[in-house]
Amino acid sequence: MSKVLVVDDCEGTCTIIAEFVTRDIPEAIVSTATDGEETLRRVTEDQPSLLILNIIMGGKTGLEVLDEMRADGCDIPVILTSGYVTREELVSRGTLDDERVRFFAKPFTGDELVEAVREILPGEVIPLLPCGASHTARVTRRRPAVTRKRKWSPPRFGTRPPRK
């Protein structure tokens, strides 16, 4: 079972990213944090398989959190996000030299993020992909899509169930 920790100082952004991941990877356990101190504590306690980390936050920045994690020997993969820091700044700092670190500039799409999550956690995540989804082309070549039968539930507003 994959554990994903989503960190952003904006709770709305955490919720949206968590929904993207849980929508397309329902077997992943997604939790959220809103600051650097909480992130370091949750990484130690929960031991997530992946960290989706915003760079600019109040208190400790995402880069400070990443540096502390690496100094403590924590080598989990990290997806950094930011609307302010550029890829060039991260390259000049040497952050992206680590193959376990990826970067997404905000705004990004849910499909882009989910595709990156699937690539980072290929052995842990079984893809449950809807037909015709835009991010499925490369993933479905590696592993066939698995579909689940949906349990019938009655429609809203008092309509009758289908006849058998």
C-alpha cells in the first residue's frame, strides 16, 4: 500500500492535490500537512512512499524540509511544487541533481501530477484507469488497466431501480 504525503501551506491546494491522487490511485493512502515542522514529524511517523512538497511555505520552506530529510538519511522520492521558484533556480542550487526529486511549476494539471506519481511508484501502484483518460497512454503499455465492477446504487430523487 502506497502512502503519499501532500504538503502545502494552503489547505485548499492540499485538498485538490489529494483528490487528484485518490481519484486516480484509490489504493493510495493520502494524508496532508500544512507546514514544515508537521511534515518532518509526519515523515518520521508515517514513513510515506512519496512526498508532494510545496517550496514556499510559512516557517520552514520546502527546500529546508528536503535538506533536513536528506541530512537525516531519509531518501523517499519528492515532487516539489511552486508558483514562485523556477526550475532554473533549483538546477543552480543542485536540488534537481538528485534523481529522487522532481519539480512541477504551478499551475499544473492533475493528469501531469498523477502520471508522475505513477512513474515514481510503479511497483506499488496498480493502475485503475478510466477508458480514454488523457494520462493513460504510457502507463497502460507497462501494465494492463484493472477495472472494478461498480455496485449498483439507486438514483437520486426517488426514481425506480432497473428491472432485472
